Amino acid sequence: MQEHVLKPENELSSVPFKRGKVKDIYELTNEELLFIFTDRVSAYDVVLPSTIPRKGEVLCKLAAYWFNYLKVPHHMVRVENANRMIVRKLKMIPVECVVRGYLYGSLYERLVKGEVNLPVKPINAAKLPEPYFDPTTKSDVKDEPVTVDQIVDEGWLDAEEITALKDNSVSTYKKMSERADKAGFILADLKLEFGLDDESNIVLADSIGPDEFRLWPKENYSPGKNQESYDKQLIRDWLSKVGYKKTLDDARKAGQPTPRPPGLPKDLIDETSKRYVIAYERLTGLKL
């Protein structure tokens, strides 16, 4: 395959092939895409007006690290510059594969409300007996939990495919958890995406970084409360504190447009940027 020579970002097509919440995607050839990891930040499926310095660089380089570390089929071809990655085109599977090792976030909330049945007491941040496969839909509005049976019934995947997807997801979570543990972290949960190549093989895709997982320092872990995080949970917690999450939830329940999100305070932006960099350096053992 002939190597594609990248143009500077300002010479690329003015309209990305796809503009995601935090990535811009350009079509390079019939076989390859260019991912540009931006400093944009989203929370609760809403893109915020503030940006986080160096976030795009961390997400790009950490994704590259995990693709190489995990030694599983993946779509990365190579990294270009600080925040650009060339990947193979895949037929993306329309399911986000969430694996949870701890009772936290939406899973904790759903357990308290009786929406899920788990053999554990409703203790916030408690470790689960086994990693829990908790897939969601893929949506530009709001990802929703979906069961394995629903995935099969909707015809998105057959029983054999969803079993393989679950096994791959849990295996990846366990391997990443071991690496995080050695770096002094707890990997509380993880969101993965997969696609199918031309031979219908399942291939790990998209991004793997602090936008896709919760990462807690081991030394400060304490069940029963919110945890210190080295991911974007800092931002989620602030949005809850200032009342935006409730406003957003109320608007969604009423079928109203998404309310305008607030800008983030400078100290929160700086601290989030700092923690993303620390997470990268401790997980990889490399300096950014």
C-alpha cells in the first residue's frame, strides 16, 4: 500500500468526513481515515464550550500506546504529529462496549433505582465480583444502556458475534487493569469500540484514553464516596455541582433542546489537563 502524504490541517478538506464530539475524521483514501484528536471536551454527551490544553495529544498518544500494548487486532496504521492518527477503515459495530469493574456512575444510579439487578449492595465505588459487561447504544444525542438480548433481537449482531464482542471487551479490560494497577491506578470502567474488517474479523477501534475510562489513584481509593479521578470525571462532577446535569436531564425527559452548557473555570481546565498528562506518563512510563 502506498503511504499517503498528509497535508497540513489547514489544507485538508474544510468539512471532515465526520465531526465527532472530540475527534475530527477525514477520509484519506478508500482504505484509510485520518483521526485528528482535538482539545474539545464533552460530558453527558454534550460538547462543552471550553477546551482542555494537551488533551488531544494525550488521547492520540495513549490510544497508540494501548493499541501496541494490547497486541490484539486494531485499526491503527501510524501516528502523525502530536494528535493525528491514520487508521484503517472498518465497518463499525453499532454498540459501545462498556466494561465495569466497580459500581460507579450510571451503573450505581441504575442499581439504586432498581433498573438493573446485580448481586451486590448499593455501595458507591464498590468493587464488583467480576467485570460487568454493560453495552450501550451509539448515539449523537445520548448513549442508552442496552442488553445483550436486545442487541440480538434488533439484529445488530448475532449471538455468536455479541459473545465474541463481550469476551474481547472483558479480556481487554482485564489486561488494561493489570497495567493500571502496576502504575498505581484502579481502572474503574472502560468503553471500547470495535469494527469488522473485510474478512469480518473483530478489530479494536476508535480511541482508548481518559475520555473512555475512569482512572482512580489506588492510594486514595475508598468505597462509599466519589473517587479522585484522572479522567474527565472532574468535569462531570463540576457540572453536577453547578446544576447543569439536572437541567440537562430535565430537558431530555421533557423532549426539549439541549440547554447551553457553561464554560469551565480556569482552575478546573488546568487541573484536568494536568491529570490527563499524569495519567499518560504513569500508564506508559513515557514523558509527554
